[in-house]
Amino acid sequence: MKFVFENLEKSFGTYITASKILYKGKSKYQNILLFENEKYGKVLRLDKAFQTSEYDEYMYHEPLVQPAMCSHPNPKNVLIIGGGDGGALEEALKHNCVEKITMVELDEDVVKVAKEHLTEINKNSFEDERVRLVFGDGIKFIRECNEKFDVIILDLTDPYSISTYLYTDKFYGEIKSRLNEGGVLSAHAEMPFVLDEIHVRIVKTLRTVFRHVGVFYNFVSVYGTMMGFVNCSDAINPKEISENEIDERLRERGVGDLKIYDGKMHKAYFTIPVIMRKKFDDENVDIITEKSVISAYDELNEINIEEEIKKSFNELK
């Protein structure tokens, strides 16, 4: 039996067994691994991080997409940056008011793998006539784009190395400039109880850019921990939208097949635990700028966890 490991932090991590390898290759940008697991079905891993699985993709994609889409009164034009597996795209397309979705993905090979193997997750959403698929750098797209959007969804890689810029105050400002008046930004904000400093820095950075920053959490099984999410806007405070209004928008837009999200969950989401409220108010934690270095992920990427485990077992014999 093959074991696939991921370090969540220097001192601990998770593993998933692989009963069958479906795809293994290296694109221009990253290592791609797709394998089968008895519990999770097909599991996608990029470089050293689990991305999604057939079993629990809704635990990530629903909170990433649905609160932002439902907070906006009429999202017609949507931008997704990242999300090559197509899960976020499929969630956004559930809203019949959507007229166009532009999806910008850096790695064409990930989309190819998703189209062939992950149709249970993306439901062939890449073929929807409302979708415009662009392969390229999301930063370049934002800077060169003349279009504005009602909802922007950032489904990005973790903040390490050159990806750190995607979490800076400058980039968030560039994203804000691409939102229509009353527009909403949705993004993941890392693991709040594992890499808590990074999570807090992301939230504090967004608070310098947007008037309203709604923070909430959802457990994602394949990650083995809670994931943080944010909805940001200058005009819309997601906490103020009623349970009935959310349910009405879901009905009017024909959104079905949801496993987590509805009006009750929307109201529950934006209640932040005491410990996090205190951390957000900590003046000693800096925002993320172009000069910032986020060492936690760089340190994780330097660890060869398979070799560390082998050495450990040998030492215990």
C-alpha cells in the first residue's frame, strides 16, 4: 500500500493511502499527482499539498463560492483566478443569473487532468457556453484587463515563494479595482488553527483594503483541519444579510445540490471565535506587503517528509 503524506506544519501532518495512481507528471509549474483512495475517491495533489477529492470537495468549494455569490444581489459577471480542478467553476455556474464566468488558470495541464478524471467534481463545467477559459498569469490578467466583475473568486496556491505577492495589500488593491460597484471578493485564507499567523496576516491585510471583511471557517476533511475563508466588499457586509434573503436567492437562482450552505449556515459562518478576534486585534502582527517573507511554507517545502518518516522508523527499531 502506498502512503501519500502532507506536512501541515513542521511538527505534524496527514497522510492518505493510494490504491491506484491515475496520473503522475510534472508540468511547467508543478508536480501533479492524481490517485484513488477507498474513502476519498479520486484525490488531486499538486506539489506537496492535497488539493481536492471526490468525497469532500464540497467542504471547500461551497464555502469558497456560495456565500459570496449569494451576498451579491445579482452576480452576472464572475472572475475565478486559479481553481484548475473546476470545482469552484461548477459551484458558480449553479446560479442561473450568471451570464459569464472568466476563469484564469496558470497551469493548463491541471485543467487537462481535471477534464479527463475529475468530472464528478467539475460536472464538465469547462464546456458551459458561459465560460471563458484563459491560461496565463492571474496577476498579469488583472493588470491588463479592462473588464469589471460582480464577484471575484481567488482559488490560489498557498502563499510561498513568488505566490506571496498574491496575498499582499497591493494585489488586493488591484483586485478591488476590477470589481464593479457593490462587488464581492471571495478567497481562502489558509488554516487558522495550524498556520494561524499567516491566516491573521491575510485577514488584517484585507482589512486595510476593504470596508467589510467577513471571516468564516469550514472543516475540509482532505486537509485534515479547518480552512479559513473571507468575503470582502466596500458595499456589502455579508453578516447583515438575513437567513431568509439567502434562501430566497438560492431558490430564485435555481441553486440546488448543496450539502452545506443555506441561509442558516450563512448566518452561522460569520461568527468569529474569541481567540481569533483577539488575534485580529493584535497590533504586533504585520500585514503582508511586497517586502514580506512568509517563511512557514518555504520551510515546509524544504522538508522531504517521506525521508523523515523513513529515518524515524529506523531510529525506533
